[in-house]
Amino acid sequence: MYIYNVTVNVDQEIHQQWLQWMRETYIPEMLRTKLFTNARILRVLVEEEMGGMTFSVQYLAKDKASLERYYLEYDQEFRIKERQRFSDNLVRFTTDLQVLSEH
């Protein structure tokens, strides 16, 4: 299993709006690609010097081919949607993770 992890720092003033949009619009659209089996939003419990609130949004993919297909076919489209809506209010970076074992 693979995880497409997106870490996002969101301005404090709009974090509720961003969370609602993620839950109601963005994540459902990501799951409709059929490349991810589920998704979760986690709060990162650190104080950032730049302020804001930090979240980790994790999308689970059954295999590396699904993750690679996402990058080829959908990544740019989804980044543009987020940038158009929240461009000045967040900073993000992505990490690909491979699950080696679960206990």
C-alpha cells in the first residue's frame, strides 16, 4: 500500500473554510478518480513559526501504479483547483510513502 501525503499549512483565519472544502469537495473528487481507496485528514500538532494550522491529508493507494497514474493524469488539475481557491492562504508539500507493515 502507498500513501500520497499532502502536508498543508493553512492561515488560521480560513482553516475552517479550507477543512469544509476539503471534506465536501476536494477529497470526494480525489476519491472519484478511483486511484485511492480512502483518505483522512490529520492535524499536525506543532507550533509553526509562520503561524497558521498544519494538516496532513493522506490518500491511500493500493499500488505504486495507481499513485503514478494520479501524477500523470490528475495532479496538475487538483493543484490548480486548490491554488485558485486558496493560493495566498496556504503552503503545501507532498510526500509519497510506502507502507511496509501494520501492527
